Amino acid sequence: MGIAHQFRSVLSHRVAPMIPRVRHRDLQQTGSRNRRCREAARGPERFSDNTSCCLRQHRRFSENPLAIAAPIAENHRCHPRRCHPRWAVPVLLLALLCVPGCWRRASIGQTAFSGQTMGTTYTVKVVPSTLLASPVERVEMRRAVEGALSAVDDTMSTYRDDSELSRFNASDSTEWFDVSCDTAEVIDEALRVGRLSDGALDVTIEPLVRLWNFGAGATPTDKVPSDKRIAQCKKSVGLEHLSVRLDPPALKKDRPDVHVDLSSIAKGFAVDRVAERLDRLGFENYMVEVGGEVRARGHNSLGQPWQIAVERPTDGPKQVHRVIALADRAMATSGDYRNYFEQDGRRYSHLIDPRSGKPITHRLASVTVLADRCMTADAWATALAVLGPEAGMARAEREGIAAAFLIRENHGFVERCSPAFPSVPKQ
């Protein structure tokens, strides 16, 4: 048998079901002396045991492209000489490379990198449309990601005195203060969520964050501020003290001591900006994470939705509560279990209710929110965490927010989800 005839026989036996344009007449003209392969080409009513075995492997390949090696090995065991010569494996792989779309369903190379940003860490994973990203693509990708993160840090960081936000906070002026479009957009969204949450999210909370010794410049302490000092700080806290203008972008405060803290929303915005950069570069499958806030598009290297773990809110080693399949959405989680101090047996969380001026005291341990934009998910996760299990659930239902609440009970945690949150089994 000629090599060309053998090659066509393997293609008809292995690849034909995956190529919609292969004609029935072409399969009959392969010239192969393998009777079973000819019978398989004529129709399912003529299939022998061996061709049925092969079709089962075809179905397995369409369901799980990573199983490609297994059916080849199994068929070698069934009929090693009649159906699959020793060169069938490399020829098959070569054939698959020539079939558009087939190789994409198999495990495709993934580019991943991480680093430090905004006082936390970031991770980016990209699955390119080709087998592997070229060196030029990888350099361009990383440059775009780092550029987007640096831009957010330059404008919204409270850890840097030269950032745009720090300069606004330091200003005593009550006139319009020119800012970037990004800063104006973030504060506009923060004020919107703040109003919808009845002030549970309030980016003017910075004086209270500093009073409780959280945030920028914090030092370890177990000292609880007095009610008098809390009341004094609350005078400059409130959504009514801050205004935003989108065109031209500017901020205005009505008191010189109004200070803004965007830590409840800026990381989510940074995720969105990185995702937009990757979109412009033409990437369709990626996962971006900054400080635990995530946005995913398309699929991972296995051709499946990105698998994102939700942490169990415990004080010890990190544990996974559940895994969420995330595709074309963003996810953010807010909780009280990592950043806190204790005094006289009582825990004081970094999650401060701007309405009381004090850390939250309810049983809600964490909230996970899904949204189209990570900025929005980030803001609502904080707002619902401050509101608590009952008020937070009521607000999520009213606003159509996809939220999962983990509530402390006597013997562990109870999860309650809003109607908009996808019903997925815990893993």
C-alpha cells in the first residue's frame, strides 16, 4: 500500500468525523485494503466491532481533546497492524495540525506572569489563539499589563504621596480639582454604589481608616479609639462632601479635611483596565487577578471556563470553600478574616461601617460578588460586607446583584446566595 493511500485511510478512520466537508464519495475512494475501514465509510449499519470501538474514541475526542493519546493506544492494542501502523500517531498529529480548530480544542500553551502592584500582587494568564505566544507577543503583553497597572497606581494610590489621589487629599481647596478620566470614572461609580447601598460604601472614609490604624501608614496596634475621636472624624466623612465631574474630569470637596480612599474599588478597576488592554491586543482567552479580584474571558488552556477558587474565611492556612467556573465575567470577594486586630477578646476588622465609624460586628465573614465589570463587583462586595447578612441580602435581591454570603454559625459557615448568583455545586 502506498504511503498516500495509507495516510488517507488513517484520515478517513480518525479525522473524517471532525471535518464536515469530507464527502462520502472521498471516503469510498481511499483504495485501502482494510475492509473494516471501507465498511465504516459506507455507513453506521455496516460497522464492525472494531469500527464501533473507533467511533467511541471519536466521541471521546470531541468531548475531551486531551484524551487523544488514549484512544490511539487502545486501538493499537485491539488491532495493531490492521488499522493503525506504527506511524499512525505522528501522521495523525500532523493531520490535526492541518485541520483548523481541532488543535485549539487540545491543550494550548498558556502564558502566565505575576508581580507586585498597588501594595498587593497580580497574576495574568493568557491562552493565545496559536499554539504558543511568540516572544514578541509575550513582551507586548507584559508591557501592556504593567502599563495599565502603573497608570492606576499613579493616579489612585494612597501609599504614594505623588499620586493624583494623594494630591487631592492634601489640597485644602474646595474648588474643582482636575483629575484624570480614570479617577473621575472610578469615583463616579463609587458614589453610585454608595448611594444605592445607603452609604455602606463611602470612599470618603479615609480619616476613619487612618484613625483605626488600617490602610496606608498603618502600624501594629491594639488600641481602640475613643468615641469622641470617632465622632470628630465622622464630620468629614460622607458622600455629600464629595462631587465628581466627568467632562472635563474633576473632583470637588466641600470641606478641606475630606480625604478619599479608593481601596474598596481601585483594584477592581485595575483588573478592568488590564482586561481592556488584552482585548485591544486581540487576546480572547485570559484571566486577570489583582489582590484577589478577578476578571476572566473565554476559556483556559484546557478549553474550559476559568476555575476560580473562593477562599474559606478561616484564620489559619488558606482553604478552598468552592470553585466557580468564570467566563466573560468578573468576581470580587470582601471579608473580615485577614486584616484585623483583637483587644480584650474582641475582633476589630478593617471593614469599617462609615455610618457608625466603627468596624463591623455582625456574623458575615465574606461576600463574593459577580458582575460584568470588576470595579462594580469590587465596590458591591465591600458594600454588602458592611451591610451584613440580612441587610446585604435584601439589598442584593433589590438591585439584582449576584452575591454569595458566607455567614458564621456555631459549627462553621453557612452559605446563602442571592437569586442572581449561579447555582453551582461546591467542590
